[in-house]
Amino acid sequence: MPFFPQMTAPLGVSMEDLTETRDYANFDPYWYVKHYVAPDEAVIGMQTDLDHLHKIGGKRLLDIGTGPTIHNVISASRHLDEIFLSDYAPQNLEYLQKWLKKDISEPTKIMDYVISLEGCKMTAEQRENEIREKVRGILPIVVTS
Ligand SMILES: C[S@@+](CC[C@H](N)C(=O)[O-])C[C@H]1O[C@@H](n2cnc3c(N)ncnc32)[C@H](O)[C@@H]1O
């Protein structure tokens, strides 16, 4: 992760004082999105990633460790037919399922930034729905070395 520290905390426990961890069993997707994805200034830190991701293309994409945010596949979705999201933490898979069912939205600022890179005229909601239509699966995948 180039920009975001890998922070987690036990579910229901304040994560303010925690630092880097690999304890993803306790990854709290709601906390992560609230603090690292939803704030308006988050898009500034994501710009380098989003600018590079803007160049990705292909037919089918499997995103590993999607977490509770689909920002890594927004650009690619325009050039792909099928997208698979994945994570090993059940709470992130559940979060992504809620996103797929439209119970949760990706922060608008991030969607708008990618739309502006493409020079498109569409709303964040339209684009998000376009991505949802291409999602073929939300998979429990564990990557081990
Ligand atoms: C810091 S989050 C990144 C989330 C999102 N992709 C992003 O760029 O903001 C890392 C994600 O990878 C997942 N993860 C960590 N280790 C993993 C492993 N060994 N196999 C699969 N997923 C893993 C975590 O559950 C977490 O959602």
C-alpha cells in the first residue's frame, strides 16, 4: 500500500492509537472507510494510485485484497467485461456485498476524480452502477507466500 498505512483495530474498539498491523482478522471496514476513504482530502493522497490505475485495461480483472473500497477498479471497469473483487476478511466481503446491493456507496469525491480523468459526463452514481453490473463475484481469497 503506497499511501495508506495498514491500520486495524478490534471491532468496536477505538483505533486512534494503533499503528501498522497485519491482523486483518480484526480489520474494521467501516472505520477504514470513514478515516481513509471517505474524507474529502483522501482523494489527494489517492491521486497517484488512481492516475496509474487509469491506464489499466483487459477483459477480466481479479482484485486481491479489495477491502471495503472499490476505488482500485473504477478506472479499469471501463475497459473490462468482468470484475471479481476479493478479500480474506469476512467483514470486508460482507461490506462489498452491501456495496453491490447499493446499501453502501463509494465516496463521491473518489468517483468524481476518476470520472474527471476520463473526461466523462456522468454522475458518480451512474458510474458506480456501471461497475456493479460488471462485478461477477465477491470472492473469499487468501494469498499466502
Ligand atoms: C489496507 S487494505 C487495502 C484495501 C483496498 N484495496 C485499498 O487499496 O484501500 C488491505 C486488504 O487486504 C486484505 N488482505 C490482507 N492480507 C491478505 C491476504 N493474505 N490474502 C487476501 N487478502 C488479504 C485485507 O483484509 C484488507 O482488506
